[in-house]
Amino acid sequence: MTTAATIAPGSWWFGRGWLPWRTAASTVAIGGTGLSLIPRDDGSLGLGSANGTLGGRVLPPTLAAGHATLWLFDRDGCRLRLFDPISGRFGTVVSTHPWGPGTSIAAVDQGRAVADPARHDVVVLDTPTRSVRAVLRLGERHPVALATAGGRLLVLDELGDVHRATPALDRLEPLLRRPPSTGGRWRRIAVDTEGRVHLAGDDPPRIVAFVSRGRWEHLPDAVFPAPPITVDHAGRFRVPSRFRRAGSCGEQLFDASGEQLFDASGEPVTPARGDAAGPRTHRTRGEWTSAPLDSGILGCRWHRIVLTGVIPPGCTIRLRAVTSDEPFDPAGVGDASWSPSHELTGVPQPGTPADSAVDRDFAVLADRGRFLSLQLALTGDGRDTPVAGQVLVEPQVPGLDRFLPAIYRSEEQTSSFLHRFLAIFGAELDAVEQRLRTLPARFSPRAVPDRLLDVLAAELGVTLEQTWTPEQRRVLLAVAPGLYPRRGTPAAIREILRAHLEAELGHPVPEFVPALVEGYRERPEATLGRTRLPAGAGVRLWSDSVVDRPRLGAPGRHDTINLISVGDQSTDRFRVHANRFTVLVPAGLLPDRAARERFERLVAAEKPAHVAHQVLVIEPRTVLGQQDRLGVDAYLGRRPAARLVPGDDRSGAPLGRGLRLGGTPPPVGHGSYVGVRTVLV
């Protein structure tokens, strides 16, 4: 969420969710990022791009990225590969050729879905265990492409119909009927930030979106979530640091950019000199002209224009305006009637990134008039494009000259110059007012800009993971202020750990997970000789074996004793269990080592400094049907998953085309007893 700047009443702010672009004529692309040059159809940013990214809108069908995992399907070798964060290379998971060269993959709920157009099903694999979670049948249809929306798997078949997997991943159900065909076939499926389903076809390249009630439309301003990986024109890509473990990969694996370049098969490559640029991606020129803006004031003296965007080196943005007291058509205005142009040129500055944002304001050089039309001309070198992200147009506003004596505002020409000159200082004061008015949002976890999330976390004393998305960070920041009155207590630690798990998983977890057991609760309450026997129910007895303190003349196991030189035997049970606690977490909530390390870091940051802790990951141990009786507060794990086995291993059940399931899950017995508050993890 961003906060509006201090602007004059009646102003227009186009772009990035404020107002739609009021367009009279345009030869540029109008999208969620703003105004930019139109991509070339044959370039890497066109719908028909050879790298399979639909012009950079989505990942190619052979890549699937989760929070910290990256999967790749090598179509040349028909191999399913997983990126190893320690070695920095792709390792082969399945190489038994169970899928064909047209296979597509997608991420879905801690797993990966694999679809082969030559098969009639979609296989869902579990990422942590690399096991088969589900096999979804399409009947007589063949899957062509995959996507995810709201955590649900979407499947496009060869006829253009869209199917959706149930939340339990037990079947596919029809979702959308195919759009009217205009030639070619539908090859890809994608979901924009609004949750709308888009289908991309070929011959000619086109993309349509499902709007409502069976209606499909072309939406040129649709915005897609930014892919976590950028793929170049040749299908090569670099793996960002979020998928690698810091300090684990050898320096010899990386080039000057700090990241190794991989080809479409997942093999490291080194680009040849001059090869990285590739063919031209954009057109070199375009113009956008706004519809006339009505200030409602005859003879309005327009105040300023504010432009925010990105201008790479070699690109320019020119803007000019024309005014009139009568409504007019901008297309019929002669070139001589437009005001002098303001020009922004992308000139690299020392120590400044080439794609850094610009934020400039300009005076309106046109004459007085009620109506104003703005024109932006974008030029580029064919490889980069300038982007006008936001454009603010302000009508007549009271200037600082109103505080001067009337003699300084007597003549029109003199007062106009003075008004614009003082507007330079007025813009600085507007920025100060803006910071003061938006100061409350600076301390709100839901409203603070993304760039200030780390600053707010430092002020609140909250540890955030650098690999987390802004949405995940906001979840933890929203919980932290309410914990200050009881920070460091078991209840506060449990609450922030649960918020951490919810941010990691993207869905709520039970309120009693994780469990925190303090050490004093494990301390025995009685010792022989001080408690009259028989002891009451629930009374536990102390034993010297807890600390293995040796005693002269007393029998014991000499291979397990500890030489303790200080302390009193009678206080051992207090020293061992005091100032320590254990955190119990089901293994399904911390699927890999990276997730466990992040959880450990948060526990260490939130606990009192003098208290020791231990994180205990609970694995499923009881099998229903063999160990039937479960007690109070038992946790049930998943049934043992069927794992993929090598091609030369003929054990397990076959699944077609070389894919086999390793082992058979044991049956669940009949008449099993389940205790109170049993939780199925």
C-alpha cells in the first residue's frame, strides 16, 4: 500500500492503480507498470517469444519456483531436476523417462505438478519428500499446460477447456469452457494479479482473459505477478540468492554478476561476448496523448506536471501540453500550438543503477485555459524502453506569491514568472507536508511502504527473513506490537512462532501449534525417602540418572556417568530443568532444513537471553492398524508416502511409462482407538 502525495484538489494522477489512463490516442503499451514502448512480436518480450515466457509475463513451462525451491524439467533429456541450494547446481530427481519432451511443470502447495501431453493425467509430487502425492486423471483429454491460482492447480487440456484440482488434490473438476477459436490452438495458461485466467494461443500469437459468464476478452492492461527468475531470449537464466544458501556455494561457480548462468537444461554455461544482448525487443518510438482534462476554471493557470518512471540509458521521454478554454480534439491540434517540450534522458550517473527510478516535476508552459491535453513521446534503442509509471497533472493552485504584497502580482507577465519561480520552493514544502501527513502510515505494518519494512522491523525489534516476500514480513510485523507487554513470556513466544509458521506456509495453523514445554514441567516432584509410598497418581520420582552423578559405593553404569565437581545432589533436579524450554513442531510444518533454520533463528531472537531452548521436530511414529491405541493429545502424521524409485528398481507398484511407486502404504486398521484432542497433521 502506498500513500497519496499532497496534491491540489482536482488533480489527476494516472498509473499504478490511481486513475486509468484517459487516452485520446496512443502508440505505446498501457499496462500496470505505466506507459512503455510496445514489445516486438518476434522479440523475447512478445507473446510468441521462443523462451516460453509469454513476453516475460510468466515462467517458462519447464520452470517452477516455490518459496525456496526451484524445479526444472529438461525437455531434451526428459529429466526432472531440482536446484541444490548448497552446491548451486541442478540435481536429477527422476531420469527414467516417465514423461515426454512436451512436459510442463508448475508449483502447487509445497509440491510440483507435472503434465505430459502424451498422457491422460497430471502427477503431483511432494517437494520435501519427493514422493507422489496424487495422480489426477483427465479421462480422454490430454493436459497441455499448468498454472496455479489461489493455491489451486489449473490444467489446460488440448481442446482449450480449463480444469481445476480440488483442495484435497483427489480429482479434477471442470472450471471454464474454451474461448471462441480464431485459428491456432491454445498452448499456455496464466493468472494475473486480479485472479483472472488468461489463455495464450499461437498462429497468430494472442492472449485472452476470462471476464465473466463465459465471456473472453483481450485485456492489454492486465498485470501478471513478476516471475522470480528472468529468462533471456535464448532460454538462459540466473538463480537468485533466495534459492541458494548463503556461504554454501563455492565462488568458482559464479561469474562477475555473482550468479551462475544456466541453460534451459539446467547446465552451467558461459555466454559468448556480445551474445547476451540478443535481438531487439521493443519498438523504438511511441506517443501517448491524453483526453482533454477539465479544470472547471476558465483561464486556468495550470500548475505543474510530475512524472515518475524509469529511463534507461539511451532512452528519452518528452512531454508537452496544449490548453484551451473550449473543448477540443487533440488529434486536430497543430504542432505549433503545443507548448515547448520538457525532456528526460537516461544518462547513467556514477554509482547509480541504470534502472533507477526518476521523479521529476515540470511547470506547465502552455497558456491559460480550462482544458489541457498532455502528450508523452517515448523513444528507445530497441533493447530497453522508458517507462512512465505515474503522471500527476495539477490545475491552478494558490502559490507562495499570495503571501506577498499585491504590488508584486499586479502585472500578468511578472506575476506569472514570480508564481512559477516560487513554485520551486513550494514543491519542497509540499514534500515536507507529505512526510508529516503520512507519518502514521510509516509505523503501520499494513501501510508502511515495502522499502521501509526492514526499518520498521528494526524499530520493533522483530527479526525478519531477507528471503521473505513483503506480504510474509507484514504478517510478522502485525503480530509484534501486541506482544510487547508480555514479550519473552511463553505465551508471547508461542504466538510469534505461530505467526512465523503461518507466514511461511501461507495458511493458518492450529492455535495450539507449536507447543512450548517449559523445563520446570518436566521436573520430578518427589524423591524416595521424602515421599511416603505409595505415591499418589501423577507423581514422578527423581533419579540420579538424569544428570549421571556418580556416588561412591553406589552401583551404576560407569559408561554413562558425568564427573560433576560442583553443585549439590539435592538441587540437581532444579538446575537441570530450570531456565530452559522445548518447542514441539510437527514435521509437516517445517518441511526442509532451511525452514527449520529460519524457525530456530526466530526462537533464539525472541527467547530471554539466559534461557536455553531446544526445537524438537515431531515425526509420525504410530501406524494405525498395527499400534491401534492412541492416548490423549496424540498427533497423527500422514500415511507413508509412495516414493519415486530408479528405473532399474522393479519393486513397488507401476504407474505407467517407467514411473513406479516405491512400496505400498500400509492399510489403516478397522476399530482403531483415537484419543481426546487428536490432531491430524
